[in-house]
Amino acid sequence: MFVIIGSYRNKVAYYFDSYLDKSTGYVFRKFSTTIEGAKKFKSIAQANKTLSKLNCESFEIYPICPICKSVYIDRPATLRKDNKTEICSNCSCN
């Protein structure tokens, strides 16, 4: 899974949702301050599609470790059970 993370008003912001206000024509974006409130994307393609609509350079896509549910930046390790699931380096040591 993947999340979109960036900076909003000098704080970490996790993308949650966007909606169009039909009365004003403005697109409003919703953000969360925690990963629990973030929208999770099943594929990198889905995350890229949403990120391209955000049109904001400060936001990037990050993977989520399926074991510890945290975002990781470093090179992923592979789960030994199936030899294909990518996990964070912290969980690969356990």
C-alpha cells in the first residue's frame, strides 16, 4: 500500500481526499496529521493518478510496510514467507 505525504503550513500532511464545491467551483483538499487518517492506495498507479491531480510539488508517494504499518523511505526488504512482499528494513530484522 502507498500514501501521499507532503508539507502543508510547515507541518506533515497526509492526503485524505478532495472534493469539488459545486457552488464555488473550487476543489478542496482534505489532509490528515496522522498516517491512520491518510488515504491508502493499493497500487502505485492509483497513487500517481491522484498525485498528478494534486499538482503540488511538496507531496510525494511513500510505501507502507504491511507488517508495522509505517511509512518507509529506505530500500525495501522482501518478506521471507513469500519472497515477493516488500517490507521495511526494520521488520526484516525480526
